[in-house]
Amino acid sequence: MHIRTLIEEKLLICPQCSEENLSLEADAAKCNACHQKYSLANDKIHFVVHEESPTHDSLDKIKTFFKKYPKLYGLLKDTVSPLYLKNDIGNFLRQNGGDKKVTVNLGSGNFAVAKNVFNLDLIAYDNVDIVSNLEKLPFKNDSVDLLIINSVLEHVPNPGVVVLEMERILRPGGKIFASVPFICGFHASPYDYTRWTREGVKVLFKDFQMEDLRPEGGPTSALLWVFQEWFATLFSFGSRTLFNLNYLLIMLLTWPFKYFDIFMRRLPTAHHIHSCFIFIGEKKAT
Ligand SMILES: [Zn+2]
């Protein structure tokens, strides 16, 4: 499905005035209520113009560089990163017929998780289809079947507002796949604000019918991330360059330990220090 189809089927709204009154022009979508125009080219629509703030964190600069090559970045994430992660998004989409539905990946970054998924992000990366603020989503009420929000809510200043927006645009019976962090280091991409315990995740998504709440990265992932930061900081002696070198060194030396999580994540007390959680839930019928 294309962005133009979303507009023709009246699934998108004007985020400025919330009216369901967008019409298509050659290179834009125009709101007939407030007359705001949104540029639309190569099947990508810009609801906001966001200048990416300069990143001063040098590890973040390295990450930003690799994010231009999503496949390579994904491979590095699967190997040398301290997190034991599984590709549960693919399963979620398969189990819920994601290829035939209106599915939106919120805060997608430059990753295309699957075909037929609309990627929405504040930053206009190549793979982003809808450039938008997450606190004011350009979808009308009850218009989306499936929502993905993967390691994003810690990076927005008002996660509760984003969750309310998710509930608003999801149709009753529609499902969300969310992953949120608990124990992990500060990671500015470009901002980082908060964390959730398992109980905190239940409160965050209390308006959804919970289907599953399980660990993503387990206790070893959490320990590794914190240990690597600790090691890099201790032997940095205050030097940023040494910190970065230490970090790369200790990552390369310790990443295989994360596979302890294959069995550790199932232990009953493991959630005390899980690295992150996955929540799957359904919008209740009203
Ligand atoms: Zn408008």
C-alpha cells in the first residue's frame, strides 16, 4: 500500500488541525480545513521538518554512521552488541497477517522490518515513509490494524502521550508490539529519558488487553551493557578517546557471554534485572 492510497482511503488526518480532510496534489497533500500543505514525493510524506540535532557523543556518531547501512547495523547488533535479541517482530507480523493490514512502525529509524509496513519517524531517513512527531500521529481514530514500537518510548519526552496516541489510532481488536528497556546504559539516539520495570510496563499499557509480557534482552544482556560502560569509564582516566577505545575492546571481548540469556531469561527472578521487555496487547472494544 502507498501513502497516496492512505490519503485516498481517508486514513490520514492533518496533524495541525486534526481534520480528516486531506486532498492529493502533484507533490503534496493539502489540508482543506487549515490549508496546510505537506510535501509528498517518492511516496514519502513530511508532516514535520526536523533538523537532526548534532550528536556530540562519539559512540553515537559511530552508530549514526552504521545506521546508514541498516543491514550491516543489524548484523553488528546481532553479534557484538551486548544484547541477546530475537527477531520477534517478524513472528508478530506473521501471526497477525501483517502483510494484508495497515501496519505502522513508530520511531522506525532507518529499518524496514518488513514490506507493507509504513515506517514513521521524526527523522526523514531513506526508509521512512511518514515523517511525523510521535505525540501527534497523522492517522485518524481506529484506522490502524497493527502497531510496532521497538525501543523507542525511552527516547520521547512524554511516552504516556505517545501510548494514548497509539490507542487512539488503533482499531478495536488491533494489536501492538512494544519493546521497552529496563536495565541498560544511557544511549542518546539522540535523546534518552526513562526506563520501565515489568510492573511499570503493565501500567504504561494498562488500557490494552495484555496478550504477552516477556523479556527481550535478559539479565546477562543487562549486566554486560552496564559492565562494558563501567570498564570503559574506569580505564578512561577522563579521556573520551580512551573511553571509546576501551568500550570497543571490551565489547569485542565479552559479547559472547550474552548467550547465557538463552536459559537465564526464563528463570523466575530474572525479571528483576532484565535488559528490556516485550509487551503484546490488543485494543479493547469500546
Ligand atoms: Zn489542517
